Amino acid sequence: MASFADAADKTAIALVAGETSGDLLASRLLSGLRPHLPDALMHGIGGPHMMQHGFVSDFSMEKLSVRGLFEVLAHYREIKGIQNALRDRLLEERPAVFIGVDAPDFNLGLEAQLKEAGIPTMHFIGPSIWAWRGGRIKKIARAVSHMLVIFPFEEEIYRKVGIPATYVGHPLAQVIPMEPDVQAARALLGLQPDARVVAIMPGSRMSELKYNAVAFVAAAKLLRQRDPSLQFVAPMAGDVQRRYFDELIAQAGLQDVPIQVTNGESYRAMAAADAVLVASGTASLEVALFKKPMVIAYKMMRASWHVLRHMGYQPWIGLPNILAREFLVPELLQDAATPQALADAMWMQLQDGAHREQLQRRFTEMHHTLLRDTAAESAQAVLNLIGHPSRTA
């Protein structure tokens, strides 16, 4: 467990990332920050990508990777206990800054308490107030000293209500190549170079797998009936997710569907694919940056769906469609996400050559818009907030 008391002469930076995508995004910030603060103590909650930059995780990130209103309630006491324990430690240790990376339900409450105590707070990846009802912005103003935003239109939204904000580009736009190497990805995954390949991506959270995996694999079975030569690859976030996926598929009697399940390898799967069936979330943007046709789908606990379906005030939930301001790719949600509907929508993505070319052009434009030196720009914003001179200044 990290201790600032052991390093009183060091700058202390506290961060919390709540899931796999946040871990990757935070690692980009740390890669830019670490050269300026080589001896800084960086700790909180994070994953393996953050740890590559000397980050120490005091609690398991998996504990925060729960999605859905009622799913979160089932784990509320444990999550709240972690939040309180981390809050108390940071109030005592007083880091130079606390940076919450996504996970707004966990981080904004923690940030509000730290900011009230005089600890500067940043939030990296703004909550989607532009996609859902915007009442949250008052809570953000109370909690956050400075926002780091990843979409260009977000700066004005926050600045209008007096919240300092810096657009740093989307880290994934720098990580993902502008022109993916399809054949190299297929060779590394052991896929046939001339086959048609579909990537199945039901989500990285256990709750996402619970509600999406069976429908996604059942759709793959229907697609294979139309074209027996189709190859399927399903990247899992880790061993735990892979075992759960296998268990769900076996329980549904779908274990005979020939799907190559991998640990990690999500980017190779996207690069190798002709089309992707993907759960809504950051992964859908990753697929767009790989310039691939896709169908976005999402299922959740029915009680959560009945609440959340009334909260959106724009017609899209998928990030590629939100950025495009139109339905570039299909979205099938909850009861609409039947295996047959998913298979039909995916078949069109595979068959429509003109649509594929249009998507490639639009996704390339999107990639250029989001491409900035996120590591350097987000790190500089942190240094400015804490009053630490840049080593290159």
C-alpha cells in the first residue's frame, strides 16, 4: 500500500480509474506526466497499463467495474467502503492533485470531498452530459477544479458554466493506427488471410457479459448458417471474463459455435475483422478508429433499462453515432437486440460494399479530428494546475 509519509519530499499524485478503458486512458496521461515527475508517488486505484508507469493500486480496480443502476446497488456497500477508505487516506496525505479518470459515479463524489478540503481535483473524460440529461453539471462544478475533455465540442459546454476545461484529444486516436494492418492481425491471431472475419465484443465488465454474451453468440450462429466460411473471434478482457463467457455460452447450449476466444487481443481482433458486433461504450469508438463496419448493441438488467431509457435526450447512444450526429451504424438495445435482429444487421454490414467505403471515409475524418498529443497536453494541464514547471519549459 502506498504511503506519502514514506516520501515526504516527493510530489504525490492520486488517481482512480474504474475499468479497463479508464486504465488505458489514464496510462496515456501518466506516460506524459512521468518524465516531468520521475520521483512522484502515483497511487490510488488503477490497472496494469497504469502500473507500467510506476503507479501503485491500493485497491483492486475490478471492484469498481460494475455497470447498471441495480447492479451497482448490489455492490454499494463494498464500493462505498473503498471510496471512504481512499478519501480518508487522501485527506491525511494531501496529494498535489487528485485525478479521477472516468467512473463518474465513484469519482465525482470523492472529488467533491477532496476539493472542499482544499485538494485540487481534475476529472479526465467528462461524463456524457451531452448525451444524457445535463443536471450533473452542477455536481461537476462543485467537485472539479479542472476538466480534461476528449471531444472538441466539450470545452465550450464546461466553460459556459465556469468550469475550466482543456481539450486534449482522444488518447485512443493516437494509439490506434490510421491504417490498420489487417493481414498482420489475422496472421497473429491464426485466422485465414482471405476469410470473412467477425469480431464478437460483448463487453469487458462481468455484468455486460451476463446480458450480452449469449445474444451475441446466438447471432454468430445464425450468421454462420448463412455463410459457413465466416470466422469469429471474441477477445476477452482477462481470464475471469473468459471463464465466465465460456460458462454462459455452455449454459445456453451454444458451445458448438466455432468462436476463437482470446485473452486480450481486442485491437488485433478489431484490425482483423471485416465487421464487429460490439457492446456500446468506449469499444464502439475503438472500432470506428479501426475504420470497421459495426453493429452496436446493449442489454442490461430490465429494471435498470426502464429507468435509463427515459434519461437520454438525443437519439444515439453509440459514440461513433454521437460524434457523427447521425446513425452511421445500427444500434440495437435491450429487447431489440435479439439474435435474429443482430444477425440481420451484421449481415448488412458484411454485404454492403458501398456502405463499407462510406464508413471508412467518415471514420477516417473522425480519427483526424480526435488526433492530438494527448499524453503531452493532459500532462501539461496537470503541471499547470499544481504549479509544477515542465522539464522542457
